[in-house]
Amino acid sequence: MAKWLKRGRDIEAVKGADKQVRETVEGILADIEARGDAAVRELSVKFDKWDREDYRLTDAEIQACLDQLTDRDLKDIEFAQKQVRNFAQHQRAALKDVEVETLPGVILGHKNIPINSAGCYVPGGKYPLLASAHMSVITAKVAGVPRVVTCAPPFQGKPAPAIVAAQHMAGADEIYCLGGIQAVGAMALGTASMKPVDMLIGPGNAFVAEAKRQLFGRVGIDLFAGPTETLVIADDSVDGELCATDLLGQAEHGPDSPAVLLTNSEKLARDAMAQVERLLGILPTAEIARKAWEVYGEVIVAESEEEMVQIADQIASEHVQVMTRDPDYFLKNMTNYGALFLGPRTNVAYGDKVIGTNHTLPTKKAARYTGGLWVGKFLKTCTYQKVMTDEASAMIGEYCSRLCALEGFVGHGEQANIRVRRYGGKNIPYGAAAE
């Protein structure tokens, strides 16, 4: 049986915090819906100290941001975007339209149709997370979305040059310097200065995630992406420093980011815990990472790889870093995760920033029922059907007539019966079922 050397925050305390966030977001969204641009502007001033008549960036402002970056900066962004685009294109190529004759004269099919507009949120108040622009905008554009809107908050009192450059280079059609609930609300609900979108995309803090949850139904969303989570699965083939580095590398996202070590070696577990304390003494972002580790960090020692798989699937973490002698064992056996990072040569930061897979992933156990953002999220798989011959219509109609009678749907049955009469030559009394 597994034992916990360190446990995270009590679930009831988390529920209490969630309730406060939920009530705050509900009030703000109602205000945006009622007052539109005026509410958005007041919220931007209140939360970001950022005031403009129009939050959409002009072409000149976008170019000014590009001009602030070095050639190396731009080439690095270009490299990362090329990797994301390449993998997204392979994903798109795997999605085929279907048309098949299932019975003589009966043709069924489906088409993969892009949504008409997407609103992509790029977090950037604490760190200028330009990678989120690659993940959302490029994926939407590869899917074929014609209108892609992006919003990112100001960074240190102005648009973040790297984020703006990434949004522009990824192909965004409209770029706004606007953050938080006000950005998500404006994109979903629309205002006088911003047409609403059909789907909201992208990660964010607890308030952004809750705003997406409340808006779901009025618009689509990619998934519920809350605070970053990481699970490191390791055995004694690696050392504590590597484990601690990968834990803290994700804990620095925010004070509410869970970082969990799951191992079958108590010696490694204790070494990793000691290394965490050592690295927190030198990590520049230690103030945030320490809060996350102290409140949400966990260390679990299991008895076997089989038990590690069971515990990992119960955790259903967003990121799962596997550093064991046989990482493919977890690839074959795990079912609940946002993304796997297999072997000590890879890590979550590669996926976050540059390797090409998408970093917008499910959190809070949503990996039990969904994967992360990908091209397919921007596509609607819509079916169609054609009946090509009189004989096929009459044959299907007889079955449909009798099945409708079983359900008591007389009007539905008449839709079938009229075709049996016309195309099959059978005289079925009105309201009756085919013999």
C-alpha cells in the first residue's frame, strides 16, 4: 500500500476558495453583458491599471512590438511555431471526411467543418506566456477557422512585445491588449467594439477558468484549464535533483499549482524532497514555487509500478513526467492524463514551449474524460444523409414507420409513411404503421 510522505491542501479549503471565485465571476460577467465596453474599460483600469479608448492594437502598434525583439527572438518564436504548426497539420490530415453507401441507394457521410470564429486568451500578467499564442492561434488556423481573435493582458503597463509578436506571427486576425475576466467576457458576449466569438480557447488563472465555465453553452470552450498541475513518476534510475527540478519548474506557474512526486523508491523520494529545499534556496521564482510546493505539493511512495499506474490515473494530472526504466509501460497502461513526457531526456517545459504538442491541457481531473487542445477542437463533425432511389426510401420507410409506432410518434411515422406510399406503392392508412 502506498504511503504519503507529504500531502497537499485539504479539499474542503479548495472548495471554499472556488465558491468565492464563482461569485466574483458571475457578477463581473453580468456587468459586462449589461454595460459592454464601459464595463470592460472600468475592469481593465481596476485590475490591470490599463486604460484605452480601444483595446485592439493597431498595425503600427503591432509592428512596434516586433521591432523591440531581436532577430534571435523572432527566429526562436518562428522555430517554436513551426513545430506546433507541423504537428497540428499532421493531426488535421488524420481527420477525414466520410461518405459511404451503407445500403443500396443509402448514402451517409460526415464533414469536418471549422467553427467560424475563436477567441484565444493568452495569459501574460505575471509572465509573458507567448507560447499560448502558438498553441491556440496556430491550431485554430490549421483547422481552418477564418476569424481568430486574441486577448492578452498588459505586461508591466504595456502590451508585451513577445506576446504580440507571437500572436501576429501565428496569424491572429484581431489582437487586443486586454486581460482577465473582462477579456474572456468581451470575446464571448461581444461589445460595441468587439464582435462575439463562437468558442473560447486558452488557459488562465482561476478567474479566467471560472469565466469560461460560466460562459460554456453560450459559446463553446476548449476545456476547463485551471492552475498548472504536474506529476513526476520516477524510480531509482534517476536522481532527486532531476525530480526536484521538474517539480519546481512547474510549481513556479503560481502558488496554486500542484506538483506531485510518485515513486516506488523511498530513498529517491526523500532525496527529491531535500533537493527541492536546496533548489528553493537559489531559484529566482522561489517565492511562488515555495508556496505551491508547501500548500499543494505531494510525495507518494508506491509499492510497485502497477500501483503507481493506479494512483496516477486517480490523480489524472495535466502533465505527467515519466522517468523510469521502462517509461513505455506507463504509455501502455495509463488512461487519465493531459500529456505524457516519457523518459529523462524530455520534460514538461519542452511541451509547454517548443516541441510541438499543445500545452493547453485538462486540469482538476478533467483528464478522466477529455484530452487537450488540438485541431479537432475547432472542427464540428457534422453528418449528412442521402437516399438515392425509390426502393431504398420505401424500404427504410417501412422500418421507420414501425419503429415510430413503438414510440407513439404518429407524426414521425407519417414522415415515413408518405414516402412508402409514394415510392413503394403501398397503401398505409393515415396514422397506421407499415405492415
